[in-house]
Amino acid sequence: MKRLTALTAALTTLPALAHDGHGLFGSHWHATDALGFVGVAALIGFALWMSRK
């Protein structure tokens, strides 16, 4: 059971092994990178708008 858990944990991290250069200060962006930043900014803006009285 421990081996199955370790294998599952290892396989779920495979999508995180992207090449360098991603992110806000990376050398290039993909559409999904930009979409993620826009989504986070929208959530922050919505939270700030909802917190106003």
C-alpha cells in the first residue's frame, strides 16, 4: 500500500515538471500562464470589491 501511495504521489507531480521560463518574470508565456494571472487578479479584485461597504 505504501508503494502505491508513493507511486500515485510521484505521478501526480509530473505535470509540474515544466521547462524553465514560465511565470510572471519568465522568458516567455503560454496562454494558460497569462490566463492564470488574469484569473488570480480577477479573484483579488472581486474580493476587494466585496469587502467594500
